[in-house]
Amino acid sequence: MIYEFPNKDEPIRQGDIFFPLPFNFIRDLNNIIVITEDETIEKTSWEQINNKPINAIVNVSPVWGIVASQDCDAARVPYITFFLIDTLDKITKLTIPDPTNHKKWQSFLTTQTRKNAGWFYLPIDGKLGFHERMAVDYEEVFLVKREYLETNSTSLRKGRLNKVSYQHYREKISQYFRRFPYDEWYPLTVEEFIEYKKEKESKGLIINPFEWQTQKNQKTKNTT
């Protein structure tokens, strides 16, 4: 498919796929389980820690990950940045087509990957270890120590994106992180905004006009 399988002595590169990696996080910052200096366990909140280093008990899950760090960074920095990989349905939260309907699948993949900047599709490949359709989640980022990855790359690195898929992956990263959030209705006239507001509020959204889109502003302009 769209993967390559590097030799064990090749350096870690952007687009390399690893499994299993430790994905750790604190579920509730109001209830952090810490080990005190006298080795007792207690619950506390982040606010009560008072900027002191702590030993905490956190949730750790084995996950798939793909290298997000650029090649030059992956060769020298203490920690390598990864994006989380999970099944396509979990990442996209979209209704997945019937797996036997090739027409629906090609339409789904080509349309949805074009529309959604936040994930990157990874097809099935048994040699790599993907037995389901997978996806990269650009919103879930975690770090792993580079030294450990280099020492254990033979067992942890399952493959990497080939030249074509890597170029697409790299470009989607740049598109995702340089997106400019804007209110799409800002260039509408007063009349156009009124219709836009009706449509969005019928779906439960609250839309506020810019100064130049209010009836009051329009009347002022007409009288000057």
C-alpha cells in the first residue's frame, strides 16, 4: 500500500509509525493522585501543588503513533513528538460506509480527507500491523524520549509512509497548524447577514454581527 519498511539501522524520520508507545495523561486536574515524600498516596488538585515537582500516578495506554517531528529534530532533540493513531471511526467520528461498497468508500475517502484538516487517513496493511482502517489525529500530540526509541526501534518501528503519502502527510500538517480561524460571515452585507443568522440560529448556533452589519450602522451610513 502506501508504506515502506526501513532497515533497523536507518534513523528515525518524520512519518515513521511506531507501536506500542506510552500515551499518558491526567484525566482530572482536580483529582490528581500523588505520592508524597513519606511514600503515602493522596489526592490533590493542580492548584494545591503550588508549582512544586510531584510524583503522580497517571493513566498510561499503549497506542500507535506517527512521528511529527521534522527529520533534523528527530535526530537530535531529547524528545520526539508524535501524533496519535487510532481507528478511522474513532478519530473522525463519522458514519463509516459499508466496507464491501467500494463506490461509497472511494467517495467517502476522497471527499472527507479533502474537507477535514484534522486527520490523515491510513489504509489497512497487515504487514505493518493495521488490520482496520486507521487515521492520524493531529489534535492528539504526545512525546517519547528519543534515546529509548533509537535503542528499541527494531521492535517498536513498524514502518513509515512512502514518498507519495509522506508528501501529503507533511503538507496536511502545515495546513492544519497554519489555519486562520475567522468568522466566515464578516464580509456579508446587512441583508445577507440577516439571512445567514436565520439559517444558523435554526440549527441552535448563536451568531453575532460585526459593527458594520447592524441595522443601526446601515441607517447611519444612509443618512450621511
